[in-house]
Amino acid sequence: EINYAVGDAIEPGSVFKLASYMVGLEEGKFTKDTKVETGSGVYNVYNLKASDLDHGPYGNITVQRAFELSSNVAIVKLTDENYRNNPQDFVNRLYKFGLTEELGIRIEGEGKPLVRFPGGPGWSGVALASMCYGYGLRVTPLQLLSFYNAVANNGRMMKPYLVSQIERNGEAVDVFRPTVVKKAIASQKTIEKARILLEGVVE
């Protein structure tokens, strides 16, 4: 049977928004206090309609508040306005975050992330807008969790492991040590801002 946390690469949806906000924060496109006009609660990119109408509309709100409310309109609008002419910059940053690589966990069947890139298979005019709020790309739950863990861990991404050692007849036959996948997925300033965004959701 498949271990869904490890083997099932799926569209993560809104939990991916943290990565998208971190792209813009890392590149200085906006701050957590930047105002975003979400208008009537709908934002169109070609035939894609991002909507907040299930719980909104939210009007003119800060990036911090948009993240707390999980506004689809805010993240799609911010990403579209800042990266529509250079989508490769957005995708490159996701690569630097480690969201496009397998973790190499020692459980068989790890799913392979799928993050499309401009000019590649499946890329279209709505690819960027879809991607920024967790659609049109695929990661496993464990891969996304490792990204969140890196934010909690001062930017250092670790390879997940489940046991510290394997013993036979009381003797250790295999020992597992913490392994760093990436020393820093982003700058410390961005990591600190991401934590503030996440704290706001909890509070």
C-alpha cells in the first residue's frame, strides 16, 4: 500500500501560499505591511478566476492580514503583478526553497515533486496564477512539511528520519544522524517575516 505522506505527490492548495509569499518577501517585492486591494473578491487571469467569495470579500488589506485570511485574490494579484513578465524568477525561487527536489527519505516510493517552468511541458498563461495558491504543481505532504520545518528551524532544511538507529541483538547495526538538505532556504529576514505571518494565523 502507498504511504500517502511520502508517496502521494498532490496539489497542496492553500498551504502552499507561505512559499509564494516568501518569494515576494525574499525579493523585496512587498512587505507584510503592503496593502492589497482585493476589491469585490474576484481576480481574473485569462480564464482563471481567483475568488474570496466563500468568506470575503476582504477589501483593502495588508499582506499580513491577507495571509491570515488565506485570501486567494491577494496572493494571485500580488504574484501576477510582480511576476507576470518574469515568471521564471518566481519558479527559480521555489527551486532555491528546496520544493522541487525529493528528500531521499529511506522509505520506498517517495513521490517526485512537479513544479512547472516557463516554456516547459504544461506551462500556460494561467500556470503562474494557479501555482501561487497551490494548484498546477505537486508535492508530497512530507516535502511540504519539510519546507515548513525549515522555516521553524531558522531556514535550515533537514532530511526527515524516523529512527536514530537499528539494533540487532542489542547492537547498533545502522545509525542515522541529522542530515542537512539545505543550510538556508532563504535569508534570515525572510524567515523571521514568515514566522510572523504564521503566528498571525494562530493568533
